[in-house]
Amino acid sequence: MPSLCVFGAQWGDEGKGKIIDRLSADVDFVVRYQGGANAGHTVVVGDEKYVLHLVPSGILHPGKVNLIGPGVAVDPLTLLGEIEGLRSRGVSVDPSNLHLSAGAHVIFEHHKRIDSLSERWLGEGRIGTTGRGIGPCYADKAARTGVRVCDLIDPERLALRLRPALAEKNALLERVHEAEAFDVEVEIERYAAAGAALAGFVCDTGREVRSAYREGKTILFEGAQGMLLDIDAGTYPFVTSSNTGVAGVPAGAGVAPNQIDRVIGIAKAYCTRVGEGPFPSELSGADAEWLRSAGNEFGATTGRPRRCGWFDAVAARYTLELSGADTWVMTNLDVLSGREVVPVAVRYRRGDERWTEYPASAATLDGMEVEYDELAGWQEDITGVRSWDDLPATTRAYVEGVEERVGVPIGMLSVGPDRDQVIPRSARRPALNLVGGL
């Protein structure tokens, strides 16, 4: 199978890092196509835990080529720190296995400063940004005032692009936000040094991946944020600033749409969300605290506690259908052990109106109530189970019940953070064999 896209089918934090890491063992190229350092993929290898922000997850497998595509917003200082951190732990990172798109846009310190300061103007409409500068960077990209990696590695070009951009941002910082301005020349020198350190990694990644596809190489396109945070398809304005799903791959990786052969969604056995915005199945009180504690639901990048709720079949059906998913992976199934009953959201309700399909407008979700089907829970610890038939009958019934309500087959279950804590279902669905046994 030449290529596949793996994306998050909820609001992020679905366990994509582990599944992508597992699939990376059987591909030649891993391509990150959107987002920035606000994403955090957590991968557990034995006793070692890695949190990756910009570097694709294939970096933990020797011999894989990892590409950061033109659709990614790259913080060069964060990327250099991540590279150094991986090297210090014995992971090989060099221009032979990590390539950075010359067309990717650059996040500067002024983007991060403005990102944090802008939230105070939004009041109750605040987004809950991570403050990593993602939105302001993409805004400059759309306004055609951004600086790309190809500018970053050319000192003269960097000064030509960054000097007027900083003059404008300094005026904004001083006069609107009443904050300290940046020293333009100091910033130019600082980022020129970062550009010099990254220059050896820079190339035309789009041409590279297109060539690899023609040669029959296996390619994995790696999503960063969940589909419900997509700038166009998500719960706008409480979204990220890029196309997070399969639609983001062609522009974000530099490939043709028909070069995406298979699509795999990732969703938890329940739901979580970080930041503000609609969350129909959100819980409060003891159930929310139980889910958060049992699932260790704290952000990999920020450490923020995640909002928690039951699985939302309405939302999952929407994202998987919109992305054309062939199959999906249910993660964190083990977290639900110990429940007598596990609810699944199947309809939205407001007054006399009912929705079984996801409403197109995020505003429609205001004041929405949720109707649930209650499925039987299980008491057994399933973290050591490795085959479908060894799961408790009620666990299998829960998986099949969710699968039926979503309408897209589940190809694999994850029952813990380690690489080997998975249960493939390919033997039951031979037509769904993909890279890695899905």
C-alpha cells in the first residue's frame, strides 16, 4: 500500500503518536503536513517516554525518512531544541533522516507574544490557545507577510522579510497591547543563527515525497491535531489554524489528492478536549474526575487538564465520513475498565429538535443536550490482552456497539501506552489489511 493518512477523529489527544509510531515501522517515509509545536505526540518505547512536537514519529525507527512539509508552522528554536533533546537520548537525527520543507512558514518570538496577549481581548470568546504562536503565524501566511524556511536560511533574505514585519508587530505590541517591543536587529541575528543550524535539513520535501510515491515507496501522512479542530470542518472559532484532516494533506505535504491511498482515523473509547469550545458529551463532577485520573488526561505539550466526556458517535461518524476513513483505531479502551455501565452519545437534542448527524455550525451546539445509549461495562483489567477473543464478552460488545453506531469498522484496539499494547482485528476483517496489520 503506497500511502496512508493517519488523523485524529476527535478534538486531539487521541493517541495518534503511538499508532503512528507502530505504523512507522513498516513504511519508508513519515510526513507531517500541518500544525506546529502546539501538538504533542507521546510515544512509549519500553521504559522510555518521548513527547514529539515537530519531528515526525518515524524518527524513533532507524532507516525511516521524516519530512516536515510546507503546511507546517515551524518554530526553529523549538525544532532545534527537540533535535538536541532526541540526540541526547541516543536517537539519530541528521539530514539523512529528517528533512524540512523550504516552503514551511516560520514562527518567531513575536508570534508567540501576540498569541498570548490577544486572548485578553476576546473575553468569554477566548479560544484557549497554547500560546505557541500558531494562529499569528498562519495569519501572516494568509496575509502574505510571512517568512518561510527558505528565507530563514538566507541571511540577506531573512533581514529583508523580517525587518518590515517586526516594525509592524512592534507597533502592534506597543500601541495596542502596551507591551515591550522587540529589538529588530537582535531578532534578525538570533534567527539567522537558527537558520544556519537548520540549513542542512532543508529541501523541497514535496518533490521528494512525490518522487517516493512514483517509486512505490510506502508513505505515512501524519496528522497533528484532531479533525474537530480543523479550521474549516471543526467547531469554529474554537479550532486550530490549519486543515487537520485528510483535506490538509495535498497542500500541507505537497502531493496530489489521488496519492492518498488509505485513510485511518484514531479515536479514544471516550472523548477529551483541551481549551475552550463546544463539547456536547462533556462530563462534570465525579465522572469527569474519574475519567481524567484513569486516563491520565493532561496535555503532552502544556500539561493542562483535559475536559472529559463519553464517546460521541455523532461526532465520530461525521469526522470519519468527511475524511473517507477506511477504518479506525479505538484507543484507551483499557481506561473504561471498572465501569458497570458505559454511555455512548447517539443523538443531540434541543427542545423538540433531534440531531443524529453532526450539525454544520458550532453555534448550533450552544445549549445542546445529549441522548445516550447505555452499554454494559466490565471489571477486568485488559491491559495484558493481545487478542480479540481474549477480551471480556462485555468489552467486545462495547466495541461492536460503538462500531455499529459509527458505521466505520474498527481495525485495531489500543489497551495501554506501550507499543505492544494493541489488539489487531485484521483476522476478522481481512479486506482491511493495511500497513502494520490494520
